[in-house]
Amino acid sequence: MSEKEMLKISVEEFSRLQDYMVDSDKESPAYKKMKRRYIELKVILTASGINLTELDYIKE
């Protein structure tokens, strides 16, 4: 898998994950797991030079 493909998949996952987080209770165990993945994806995308200003609407 190329770097470009990996970034595309990560951006899509980041967006999808935020949709799930918005619809979840912030105190639920599922939300806490999603938040951990959200942070991981933010680190990966930021380190790859992706500007998250437009993509990150949860901003946690």
C-alpha cells in the first residue's frame, strides 16, 4: 500500500470516527475507545503533514 493510499484511508477513518463520536454518549466505554483512536489518527495525520483544520470538527 502506498503512502497516498494509507493517508486516504486514514482521512476517511478519521471522518467516519468523528461521526460515530458525535452520536455517542461521552461517558460510554465505546466513546472512550473511539477517542483513543481519534487521538491516534490525529497524530498520524498531523505527522504526515495533513492540515486538520477543516477535517477536525470535534476538536478534542
